[in-house]
Amino acid sequence: MGVIHIKKQTHLKFRSQIGRRKPENIVNVENACPFCDRESLEGIIAEEDSILLLKNKYPVIENADQTVLVESDHCEGDLSTYSKDHLYRLVRFGINQWLSFEQSGRYQSVLFFKNHGPLSGGSMRHPHMQIIGLYDVDYQENIDIAQFEGIPIHIDTQVELNLSTKPRAGFIEFNVIISDLAATHRLADHLQNIVHYVRHHMSDSYNLFFYHCEGKIAVKIVPRYVMSPIYVGFSLVQVPDSIEERAEQVRKLYYSHLSQSLT
């Protein structure tokens, strides 16, 4: 008998019936926001001030534990406008909850991400993130460490911010990388700067994706537009020839007052 090769599962199954029931308001803004009605929220897992982690009421992915991290009680808030105190609390809370899911040993991998804006793939306007524990799929098998390399914008002993030269999906992707959880506040500062830049100079839609690999925490900030058909059809990633200029623009706008070396 020959060797039997067991193919690992690589696709997530989407529950269409549940998806149809989701109370979307990111486009249909007249629809009521369930996250604003705090008294009726159920399935609270953890909370800190106005930050809540809830069981997702509409678990559209099979074989997964889905949660929603409600960022604040302000429906129009955003990472780019939060006070530093709230920003630091939110990022620390989110990372701690995500790592707790990982350390439970229950999942093949745990997704932690944020959608913002009509082109981000999200359905709710209220600022939130998602933590999803996957029982059958390991996202890290699709990760190449080279996707976090890039043109330096700011680097010091605690954190690296760069503009990816080998983006996962193409065009512009910013990476923020830390090796020590003690640098979470620094990570949050860079996230706020780049989200502010994206919303004011690129697109009102963006995603954040958190990764835990090779002992580091990396976050990709991805401005969202209509997806390239070349990527959709052929998985060919495009990199613009203007990324050096883009990196320099961010450097001048947000980091020209800093004296740290970029090497």
C-alpha cells in the first residue's frame, strides 16, 4: 500500500443562512446599531471600561469560535481619533485576549483582525475587531516572513515600522513589528499614525491583521480598494514603483521630529 497523504484543510466554510441574518449597517446606515444598545448585549466574555469582548451572535464560519471586540461605546470612533489612554488600553486588551485564545491549546490557529469602511469586508459601522479561533485551519501555513519585510519608515530597539516590499495581496501594506509585549504602547502609537495617514491620504476603508510568528507580533495595515482582478484570478501580486516616495511621505508627516536611526 502506498503512502496516504492527508491534505490539510485550507478553506473556511461560510454559513450563508446565518450571514443573511446579520444586521448590516456599514452601508445601510439607517439600520440600528446593536453595539450601541449595550443593555441588550449578551455573551460578554471580558470587559474593561467601554471595551467589550462578546461571543459573535452571528457565527458565519463553521468549526470556529467567533468573538467580537467592541472598541468603545462611541459608534463614530476610530483608531485614528482615540485618546492615547483609550488607544493603549484597547490594543493591550485585544492582544492579551488574542494570545489567551492561542495559549488555550484549543485551536489550530487564532485570527485577530479589524475591518473598517465599506470596502473592508465588514458589515457593522461601530468600531470593532474580531478574534476567531479556528479548529481545523492553521493560517500560519499561508504566511511567508518575507511579507513583513519592507522599506524602513521608523525603527528603534522596540518596534519596526516599514512599507512592505513583498505585500501579501499587492500595492500598499504597512507592517508594524514588535518582539516584546512591553512595547505594546509603541505598537499602538504606530497603528494610530498609519491609520490616520491611510484615512487622510489613501482610503476610508482599511484592515488590520495581527500575526504571531517567529516570536514576534506583527500587524499589517492594509488600505482597501476594489481588489485587483490579476490577484483574484491569478494570485499575482503587484507592487507599485512609488513605494519609496510613499514611505518618505509618511516619514516626513509623522516621524520627522524623531532622531532614532532607520538602520
